[in-house]
Amino acid sequence: MSTPAAQTRPDAHGTPAPTSRTAPSPPRRRPTRYAVERRIFAVLRWVVIAGFLLVTLLPFYYMVLLSLKPIESLLRDPASVIVTPAEFTLRAYEQVLTPVSAGGQGFGTFLLNSAFVAISAVILSLIVAVPGAYAVARLPFFGHRQVNALFLAAYLFPAIVMAIPLFVLFTRLGLRGSLVGLVLVYIAQTVPVAIYMLRNYLETVPVSVEEAGLVDGLSRLGVLRRISLPLITPSIMATGLFIFMIAWNEFLFALLFLVEKRESWTVSLGLSQLSGSAEIPTTVLMAGSVVLTLPILIVFFSTERLLTGGLTAGAEKG
């Protein structure tokens, strides 16, 4: 079956003559404003991300770079941004981590002290903050809104205001120069803000889920342990990471309570001692900075999945 290629019409003598009719081409559509903006922002998004990554990672990269170079290469070419195989050395890290008795800076002991202080502060602060936040969020009592505001207000006071009273108190108790005393200071410093953060997370948990547990015969403590805690695990991890960063990086109270006892120094206090000495090479100072920063990065990336998890995903089924 063939399709005619052209239509015919009769001519003056009555003889049909073929005629061709071409369809007009559709007009070209101009891109809409939305399409143009979408393309522009698709490109700008990656430009902005690349810019932020460069600004964020370049200082850390240069810090690691300087710690892997000998001081002679650094003095000869301080602007170099690469480490050649001939220049690569770990002498700065060896000097930083070697005990003071062996001629090093003793950062191995400082790391253990900071880990003990930070982990103890996280565990004890969460033990106090979780039931406290649940009481503020769920249990009715007179002035619970004012109590919540007081928790936040306590964190707004600068640390130097608490320094002198705590110094006098801990001196009389014989806890000055002790890591246990520093842990107690960090607990007092972080529990108010931890209760405030966890209280906001607990209020997002559906009340009907807890009421169902109460109907099934659970006590308030059982509801908290079996229902609320699994639902707010991401928030507990985020709060614990926040407390860990405060305890790991804090300097003022560590200087105030531990400066007279070097074997109890934390990493931040040891790093300040390196930066305040003109005899310490820059490569050793950068190695100490990497040692201070690396545990925070490891803890953050190891808990990233829990931090980004859904807060109440699957709490209620329709």
C-alpha cells in the first residue's frame, strides 16, 4: 500500500496536476526564565561547594604538609604545597609523641589524659542530662518552662566567671591538678546545654508512642529506656559529640587546674606550650596540631551515620 507523495488538482484543461504542500516548521521555543536559572544554579552550586571545600581543607592540608617536611626544606621553600619522596619524614611526629624523659614532647601521655577527660565527661554528662531532659520535656511540674530557660541562661555566662569560684572550691577539696576535678568542671559546664538540646529533641517524639507504652504497663523509666531512648539515639550522639569536642579542645580550665602538674596535661594545654616556645620548630608545632585535630575527625566520621539518621523514622505506623 503506497502513500501519495503529493496531492493533485485539475489544471485549465481538466487534467489534474500534482501539487506539493510542505508543513510549516514550528517556531523555536525560547528557554524560559526558570530553565535558565536552573542551569545557572546547577553550575553555581558546584562552584560554591568547591570554594567551601577549598577554604575548609586548604589550611588543614597545609598543616599536614608542614608536619611531614624537615625544617630545612620548610625554611628553603615555605610556599611549596607538595611533599616530595625525598622530603617526606615523620621525625616531627616522633618528637611530639616521644615521652619527655626520652627527649620528646610527651603528647602520647597528653592524648591519654584528654581521652580520659573527654570520654568521662561525655558519659557522665549524658547520664545526668538524659533523665533531666525527659523530666523537663514530659513531666508536668511547677515552673518547668522557667527551669528550661535557666538551663540555657547558665550556659550563656562566660567561663571566666566560673573560673575563680571553681578554682577556690577545688583547691580546698584537694582536686586541683587532678583529672577527676577537670571532669567535674566539664560536667558542670556541659550538662545545662545538653539538657536544653535533648529536651528539644524529646519534644519531637510523638506522645502517642509513649502513651501506648504506659497503657501496656511500662513505667516512666521503662518508657524512657525502651521507647524514647531508641528514638532519640541520633540526638544523643550529636549531643555527646558536642560534649566531646568541648572537653577535648577546652583550654582555660585545663590551664587553671593542671598547669602545675605536667603529667596531667591535656593535648590543648600541651599544644599551647609548643606554640609559646621559640625553640620549637614549626614542623613539630604542626605535628602537634594534627595530633590534636585528628581524633575529632575520626570520632565525627565514625558517628556520621548515626548523626544523620532519622530522628523518629518509623515511630508511628499508619
